[in-house]
Amino acid sequence: MANNNLVGFFKDYLTEDTLFQNKKALSTSYTPQEISHRDKEIDQVAGILAPLLKYDKPSNLFMYGKTGTGKTLVMKYVTQQILKVAEEKKTAIQIIYLNCKLKRIADTEYRLIAQLIREMGKEVPPTGLPTDEVYNIFYKILENNPCMLLIVLDEIDQLIKKAGDEIIYNLTRINSDLKESQITIVGISNSLVFTDGIDPRVKSSLNEEEVVFPPYNALQIQDILKERCTTAFKKDVIKEGVIEKCAAYAAREHGDARRAIELLRVAGEVAERKKKKVVDITDLDEAEEKIEKDRVIDVIKTQPKQSQAALYCIVEIFEVKRKKIHTGEIYEKYKNICGNLNLRPLTQRRISDILAELDMFGIINSQVISKGRYGRTKEISLAFSTSMLTKIKKLLQQELGI
Ligand SMILES: Nc1ncnc2c1ncn2[C@@H]1O[C@H](COP(=O)(O)OP(=O)(O)OP(=O)(O)O)[C@@H](O)[C@H]1O
Ligand SMILES: [Mg+2]
């Protein structure tokens, strides 16, 4: 594009027909008008937290369910409604919502308590005080400002992974010293195994109540998408069958509403780039492929060198063989290329672990094959479409400096 054409380009860009009416409705930060298929969960959470409004301490609550099942949405909705009534009735309720995945908020016990203090409107140095002292400040704020404090720790597994599980125990223990205020904790997680690892004391203090969010089925995802479409797209832009297939894609692994909404957004963008007036199934398929490609590339980029090297071997063998590969073959090749790559060869056992990880990330598929009295072996195949093979190989060569 010549420089002098840029103004023209921008003007065209502005007047260009867009398929979207309100694209923000498909962004992650958007709060939908309606929450469908979560009445039961909303009622449960509301019932558990309602005592706040009578200035009684509710039970601590643990909410879990797979990603994109509406946990954060439901929690935010219920707390907003509680605050509305609390304001009207002048009940002293404070609600602090923290996403523990965010850096510098929940990496250490100190940081978390400091953040809580800040949320309550007081300052505290970012480091330097003994942790006990920070707890003391927090305690004093609560005693000087009587309230029912609800602390929502979203993605709590991240907090416990980084800062340990004592923190939950310590937080709940403050209650026995507090006279004017009480603390209730809501933990939210999409990791179902994380509670297995934590101290039973901590687990039971958090799990006084539990609400489980089941994955949506394809029909439920369809409803969510239809509702979202009416705000996000102009009228009659989405062709018949698109919503259904989009929901089917999303429900393939588990019903993840976030993934479904993202897919629809990308399908809209694909159609728009082609200057089409409607979004049809081919746009959706293209969007699905694009998202999958981005995902695979992201995972590969973040793998350690050893893992990238193992994957590179699989790709090279597959290019020639075009069928399933035995782990033995991969290991032989891996040992050979380690020298060129300046890598210290790992044991076959460690490479097996690495392959299991790549399987978990959905980059490869491995299948255990019994060889009768010769024991068992694993057969490996690539989990991404072979149309991506060349691109992935190039990426790995870049990453490994080949
Ligand atoms: N029942 C629903 N109705 C409308 N939109 C929904 C519904 N459930 C989820 N969504 C939308 O799907 C996306 C994911 O929902 P949410 O963030 O609540 O999932 P989550 O369970 O917290 O997932 P994660 O475990 O990954 O944090 C959000 O954009 C949300 O608005
Ligand atoms: Mg969430």
C-alpha cells in the first residue's frame, strides 16, 4: 500500500460493511444479559451465600467444573445481586474478587493479604514486613470496620500451587479471633485433581459447601450462542446450521462456552475478511482450523527444548513413514540428533514422560499396544492435521536452531 493511500484505506475501513453489530459481546470480558442453563447452580450458590444479608457467616464454598462452564459468570452475577440488596438494606457486606492467575496478586501469602488490604482501601508496602505483621494489619482493618467479608478466590488452584495451602487455613482461622467481622471464602477451580494434593484440614475448611458445574451439552451451547448472536451480529448474518455446528465443535471435548463463543467470533472475522455478507459453514470450518493451529503452535513454542526435540523426531519419522510410530524408533532418532542440537540425551524413561506430556497437551496421540509375551509398547501419531506438518516442522527447526 503506497503511503499516500493510507488515508483512503482508513476511510474505506471505517465505512466498510461489518457483519458485527456489537463485537464486544463476543469478547471474554463481556457479561451477557442472560445466563441460560445455570438456574440450579445459581440457586445453590445464592442459597449458600444468602446468610450474608442477615449478617450471619455463610459456609465456605468450593465451586468447580471444567473450563468454560460458567463458574466465574455465575459467581459474579450472584455477588452483584447480593450487593444490590445489601446496599438497599444497608448491610455491611464487602466482597473482594481476586483472580489468582494474575501475576503479583497471589504468588505469595504476603502478596495476597497485601492485596486484600489494598482492596479494603488501605496501603501496605509491597514487600518488607513480616507476614504476621501483614495479617495484623488486615485483622485490625476488619475489627475497625465491622463487616461480612466475602473473599472470592477464582482459579484458587493457582494460588495454592504458588503460595501453598496454609494460606487458606490461616485466613479461615482469623475468624475465631474476630469479634466484629467474619470472613467467608469462596474458592473456584477448573482443576478437579487439585484438592487431592492439599492438606485435609485445608480441604475441609474450604469445602464446607460444594457446587459442581457440569459441562454444557451441545444443545445448551446452542442456546448460549443464539442469545449471544442477537447482540453480536447484525440480523440474518449467521447462516442456518452454523450455530449447530459451532456448538458441536465446542461440545466435542467438553461443553466449553468460552471456546464456542471464540469460534463464532473468529468465523465472523473470517467471513468479514472475505467481504462476505453472511457467515456460513465454510467460514466456521476455517475458523476452527485457525484456532486449532494457533493452539498447537502456542503449546509447541512453550515446550522445553528436550520436548521440542522429541517432537521434531516424531515429525521427521512421520514425514517418511506416514503411519504410527513406535516409541523405540523415536528414542533412537532422538539419541542421534541430540549431538547436533547440543542437548544432553535423556533416558528412554524420561522421553516416555515427555511423550505422555505431549499427549496430554493434545499434540500427539499415544496408544498402548500389547505385543503378547514381548510385553507392551506405545504407538505414537500426530494429533494435529497433517496439513500443518510443514509449518510445524519449520517452527521446530527455528526453535531448535537447526
Ligand atoms: N450459561 C451461560 N450463558 C451465557 N454465557 C455463558 C454461560 N456460561 C458461560 N458463558 C460465557 O462463556 C464464557 C466462559 O464462562 P466463564 O468465564 O464463567 O467460565 P469458567 O467456568 O469460569 O471457566 P474457567 O474455569 O476457564 O475460568 C464467558 O464468556 C461467559 O460469558
Ligand atoms: Mg473462570
